[in-house]
Amino acid sequence: MFRLLALGSYFYQSLVAILLILALSHVLEPASYTTYSLTVAVSQLAAVVAFEWLQLAGQRFLSSSQGDETPRLQSSLITALALSIAALIAAAGLALLSGRITLPLIATGLAVTIAQGTVDLHYMMIRVSGRLPSASMLMIFRATFLLVGAIAGAKLHGTAEAALAGILVGHALGLVLGSLIDRTLLHWSPRIARKSDLSAFARYGMLASGASVVHLSVPIMMRFMIVDRFGIGSSASAGFSMAIDLLQRPFSVLLSAIHTISYPEVVLRYDTGTRRDAQQAAAGLFELAFCSTALMLGGLIAFIPDAATFFVPPALAASFLAATPSVATFYFLHTHLQATLALVPHLQKAALRLILIAVGQLALISGLVLASSLASLTPTKALASAALATALVILATSGPTIRFGAYPRPGLVLLTTVGAAVIGGLAASPSEPSAWLVGKIVIAAVITLIIVWFGDFLHHDRA
């Protein structure tokens, strides 16, 4: 029941993120929305650079900590958080001196980044301490605060800065609510923090987060190249940016939910149990991750065109729909490379391997996207080449996972692949009259239920 609540909280966050993108695309002018989108993308990258290493180190070290070790590790993590915030502020000051970014925009983006990093770290501590229901409810409330705050700011002032200010208020309310439930941040004691902990966090976490930074820079690089080609105020750039914003969230949020639920147990079994225990736990995580995201990919391809007729502004519809299939396929592969294929290296604390994989993906995609730009190919074809490059990297770097021996059930993988293909193929079927659309939804739901039943995801506890 608690795992279903956790999954529900992440699905709710994904839904809220989609609603926020759709709402802001209607409230803000195309140029303001593109500015907001680019600022959020840079803020997310900054959050990964400054704070992702703490998230990764905290999950890896706190998941199997016991007794007095836990408060010591928590205090060390918060100390490291303070140091990261100071470094981020210094970097923002240097960016401001360049004169290319306005003070209100960089100040608001910086505040959002710091607030997000602090709240995420706090919620992570709550999750790995065994209070999954509390963490799930906190994430639901914070997502609601973010939605209301951003829309209210955009409606009141109609600028990207106002929408970002609303995001900041949402994070602040989430931090206050989290501190009322858990006093870890308030009880921070730098005296019990240890340099040895900080050193261990840095050795593992910074290398692992470096891989995340490189992975995250891939779509940002593609985004800036395409926006630069078509212009920040064009409908083509806004529609492409909307597709990127809309479709990256479902995959990243879903895989984050699965890792939140299952990863601490996998770490515990790897550190304290037998190899067979760890293999079973990892295989269960792999099955749930692949089946859920494959079905989501099929559903997005099938039903995004129908949803676009109701929610996407007409001026952006053509460029949005043209980019949707390629963007969805790319993010399906990209998030699995970043999360699923990285599980075994994380368990083995082989963070350097993660960086090499990420750099290889970035180099291969950069070359293909640059070649597509020189050949004046459409954004859709550039994204398709990026998806193909990511698939090749997955094949080339799957060795550690194969050697670990955590194999999903082949029959389940085959059934899910066929089911996802059938669901995606529904995009070719008409949606008018409405009975046809209802029929498509019923077919997709039946296929999903069959796979859920066959996989025994609601009751099977392999992970």
C-alpha cells in the first residue's frame, strides 16, 4: 500500500508538471515561455551540478546506515549542502558579472535552484529513513504549491520572472511543511559532521553527479542549438521547447519513483545480504522500470495528438506534434541509460564508469546533431539521430549489468514490448467520433492490466 502511495505521488507530480507546462504556454507569450523554459532548464542543470552529488551519496550511504551513524551522516550531508550553496552563489555572481543575464532573472533562478536542492535533500532523508508515506505526501503537497504559485505569478504579471517567483514560493512552502514533519534540518549539528564522511561523499557522489550533469547537458545542448537556429521568439522554438518540457517529465518522474521505492532495498541487500538476494531485488526493479516506461512510451505516442487538440495552443501545435514521437523515444532511452543501466555501477560505487558512459553519449550525440544542423535537417530528424545514438551507447555499455546477473523475465519483457507497440500503433486510428477515442483508451487500459497482472506488480515483492 505504501509503495502504491509513493508511485501515486510521483504520478501526481508528473501530472502537475504537465498541467503547469500547458497552463504557462497559454498564459505567457511565446518569447516569455521560451525564456521561462530555458531558465528552468538551466536551473535544473545547476541543481544537478550543485546538489545531485549529495542526493546520490545520501541514498547510497544512508540506505544501509544504522544507529548513531545515521544522525552523523545526516549532519555531514547538511554541512556539504551549505558548502554547495556557497559555491553556487559564487558561480551565480560570476555569471551576473558577464552582463548577459539580467539581475532579476538570475536572482530568481538562483533562489529556485537553492530551494529545490534543499527540499529534495530533506525529502530524500525522510524517504531513506523508512518514512515513505510521509515523504510521498510531502511531494504531493509541494507539487500542488508549485502549480498554484507559478500560475498565480504568471497571471499576475505575465513574465517569466513572475512564474519563477511562484515556483520559489512553492518550494519554500514545501520546506516549511517538511520541517514541521521532520526536524532533521533544524537539528543540524556541524560538530558531529566528519571530514571523512565529506570525503567519502565527494569521492563517490561528485563523480556520480558528474555523470548526471553530462547526461542532463545532452537535451540542453540540443535545445539551445535548435532554439538558436529558429530564434527564441518563433513558434517553432516554442513548440519544440514545449515538447521537450512536456515529455521529459513522465519518464524521469516515473523512474525516480521506482528508484525511490526499490533502490534502498537493493542497496541493503547488496551491502548486507547474499548476491542472490541483490540479484532478485535488482531484477524486480529492472522489470518494473522497463514495463512501466515502455507502456508509457506507447501511450504518449498514441494519445498526445488527441490531447494536443485540447491543450496545446494552435500556434504551437504543428511544431509540437512533429517533435513528439522523436522526443518521447529519446527520453525513454535517455532516462534508462541515466538510471536503469547505472544501477549496478552505483551499487559497486564505480562512479568513474558512469562518467565515461555519459561523456560517450554526449560526444556521439553532439556529432550527430551538429551534422544534422549542417545538413539543415528538421528538429525531428535531429532528435531521431540522438535517440539512435543513445540506443547504441546502451548496447555498448550494458556489460556490467549483464555480468551482475539480474535478468528480468524474458516472457514479461516480450509481452510488454508487443503491448507497448500495439498501444503506440493506436495513433494511426481515428479519434472521431468520440466512441473511437474511448475504444482506443479501453484497448490501452486492457493491455496495461494484462501486463500488470502477468508481471504481478501489485503483489509480487521481488524488489
